[in-house]
Amino acid sequence: MARRRQEIALQAEIETQEEWNEAINKDGLTVVDVYQQWAGPCKSVEGNFKRIKLESGEALLKFALAKADTIDSLEKHRGRCEPCFLFYASGVLVDAVIGANAPELQRKIMLNLEEEKRILKEGGERREFIFQQIDQDEDEEVDPRLQRHRSSSVANAITSQQYTLAVIRPDAYADGKVDEIVETITQNGFKILVQEEHHLNEHDARELHRYKMNQEGYEEHIARMTSGPSVVLLLQKTDAKASTVDDLRELVNSDELLKTNVDYTPSTDNIHDELMLLLPHIARRPRTPEENLERTLAIIRPSALKLYKDAIIDRIRDSGFEVTRTLEIQLTRQQVEEFYASKKNEPYYEDIIQEMTSGPSLALYLTKKDAIQGFHALLGPAEKNKIKEATGTFRHDFDIVDAKINSLHAPRTRTEANRHLQFFFPEERILVILKPNLSDQQRSEIVAAFKKAGFFIMTRKMEKLTSEQVAQLQQSHQGKDYYNELLNYMTSGPSELFVLVKENASQSWQQLVGPDDPAKAVESAPTSLRALYGKDLVHNAIDVSMDVEQAKNDVHLIFGDLDREEA
């Protein structure tokens, strides 16, 4: 290993989480070759990296090798390490290249380096890159030695020939031509699925128009596209002759209004990349550990609590679960009967009653990725006669031999988990709507505020609301002079919808979100979400159910019956 370090002095080697944290948080642009030990790093690009470093002479440009096997942050890259290069700018993942594509690597290195130099000099936000890979089927077994040579395709949200993207240029937007352009497009058989305002920065404009890089007037076009807000359209044409992409290109090139004011996706191969660049919240993303975060309940029954309390809690934490809340409680017979009502006809029902009323139990509120299934697998069998054979499980290792009932309890399904958590840790649910046209950065910051305030995201989704849904959700605003504007705005594009849960959620939420009118919020609650992200009564960034009872109706309208028993 020491000899290899001498040979490749250009690329710092990263093998631990601590080294990883230090490397990616340095100022400038760090290009990381992610590899696994069985495959090794990509040697074919070393010469290119040396040349780029020498030619640029940039101290802000750094290169590194990172071993996915030993770095927790790279867990998702294990077993699927086709050449993978990650671009980090001051701690933010800003780009990636899959495959040893030397020209693409050089282009993206120089593009991201210039963008990072600009941000360090002038300030501004770094745009986070959403990294994707095709999810392997759960039942599919792939030799990891072959994985490095698999296709570098990414998961496509828009795979059909029926979709394409168009961008109405800033000067057309400023000149009030949007409605005329949209009408021309729709009259020619295209359906507009999404229409959103988007102000391109230089990095995004160059990425979007990279196929024009060698054309005359390229720099002038980039300046034009970054001069103000554009309008992005996601289009569908179900009766396209070849593909929606081809039909739109033909239409634009044949219509003078469109030809001078609209950019379009050049080919079907570009749709996903452009979608991720312009409308990343529309693209299907693999669920991240954070989005997979679940909650479940564990009960340490009285006999085990007396002997193994600390050992069990330590074991739970060592298994990766976060113990969010605990409640030690002496249950009455009535409470136990209510909790175990579904077991009333079981032969062991009275044994449960006797055990659960014999002393205090400890209820644990747990969170983790796939917590319900994960904890139940660790728990082991419920039947006492099977526990003896289930070595390594919680029930085996903490079994009370003389007890007729096993030592721990946990729910099997999400519905059961929600019901059991509500029994021990009563919470309120609220529906929260992040209104259309918020940026990805704003959405991310708002979601971070939810979590910091102690809310748990029970479920979430992106959806374009219908007029009927908005009418039911905004009943308190009907009859107001701004209602029609609100209705049009709320149906203009997709909203992000959440069910949040917390004790006293409605009270906590009002403090977090602030008054309806952002102007009043700035005065009375300057750190509230509407003060920070809202513009006026209509464009106030966030909507929430008025009270707990209204929230029940709102949640059911958008998400259906969340407490319905699962199959």
C-alpha cells in the first residue's frame, strides 16, 4: 500500500469515515474515485487527472481514492462499483460520473471547478446532485465482481416515448409570451403535465446546452439563458408519430414563435438528465435511508425489565436503532385488555394479562431504516417452545425460563406500529403542504426544520392537486378576494405533501410555521417558516390543517386510510 501511495501522489487515499469527512469538506472541488478492494480504483483515468491538474494549475482542484468497503457514507456503492466518480464542493455532492468516460470527466471537472471558484468568490448556494443507480431486484443475485462492468444507466422516471421537456427562454417570459407559447404547444396535441418557473445558473445552463458547446453563439446563448427566470414544461403526447421528443422538435422548427423562444430536449437519451436538472422532484428517486426511516415500538415486559433493562436497551442501540422516547409504566388490567384486544380468544390471553400487570413495563419508541421488519427479525419467535432454538435473537438471549410469556413485544406491520405507538405515546397528525415552485434547497431546509422541531414524517409524496382537492383543503379561504388566485396557484404544479406526527403537533406547528400572512410573520415571528420562505398570503410557501379534527379529514383526502389493516 505504501508503494502505491508513492506512485499516485496526486490522489489522496481515503479508507476511514474520519478521513472521508475531512477530505470532502475541504474548500474547492474534490473528485473522488469510489472503489472496492476486490476491483481496485480506475487506473485508466490517472493520466487524464494528472494532465488536468497540471494544465489547470488549480490548488482548489483535488483528487482522491475512497474505499467503499470501509467508509459508512459509501455503503450504497458497495456491490455496484462500476467506475464511479463523485464531485464534492466544500462538503456538497455537486456532480457524478459513472463509467471511465475521460471526455465527460474532463468536461465536468472544468465545469464544476469554475462554478466552485465563482461561489467561493461571489457567494451563492451549491446545487446538490441527486445520485441514482438502478435498484437491483430483491430476488436477483449478482456477482459483485461482475457489477463493475454493468451498464452505467440510471433509474429513469421518464422512460416512455410519450414525454419531453421544453424551456421557454427568459426574454420570452419577460416579454409576456408564455401564454401564447403554451397555447401554440397545446393546440398541436401536447399535454402540459408540469409548468414551473426556473432561474438557471451558469452551471445548469451549460449542462443543459452542452450539445451546443461547439456551435457559434454558444456563450451568448448561455448569457441569455441565465439573464432571468425561464419556464420549464414537462410535455406529453400520446399520439406522437415517433416520440414526443421528435414531434416537439418538428413543431419548434416549423413555428417562428417557438423557434425563437423555446429550447427543447434534443433526443430521448437526454430526457432523464434534463429532468433531474430542471425538475428533480418529479424524477423517481431511489428511497434513501432517510426516506425509508420508520418507527416502531418495543415493549420490555415486567419479568425481563427487572433483570435485563440496561442490557436490552444497549443491544437495541447496538443494532442501529435510535431510542427516541421511553415510558416506564405499570399497566392496569383494563389497559392490558385494551392493548391486547386482538388476542382475547388466544389460549395464552390470561397469561399475557398476568405478566403485563405483574409490574412495570418499558415502552420504547424506536426509529431506523425499515425499523418494523428489522426489529421483528431481531426479536425472534413468539412461541416459548421455539425460543430455545433461536440463538442470537432478543427473545432467546433475554428469555425468562420460568415465565409463560416471552420477554419482549413488537408490532409486525406499520398499521399495528402506528396503533401501538399511539397507545403509549399519544400523538397528533397534521397534513402539511409545501406549495408549488419552492426550490429543492428551500424544500430541504423546510424538511430539516420539521425534524429539528421534533416532528416525525409518517408519509410524504409529490402530487399536483386538483381543483376539487384544493377546494376541500382551503375551505377557510373560500369567498376571500384572493381565493381564485390561490386556487390557480395551488393547481399550477406539484406540491409536496406530508403527514407529520408529534405530541401536541398542532400547537408546535403553529409556532414553527407562523401567521398565514408572511408580512405579519416577519413582524411577530421572524424565524418562522412563512417569514423565511413566504411572499404573500397566496405564495406563503406552506399550508397546514387548521386543527386536529380538520387534519383527520385532510389526511384522509390525500393519503386515504393510513390505519387500514395491511395485507
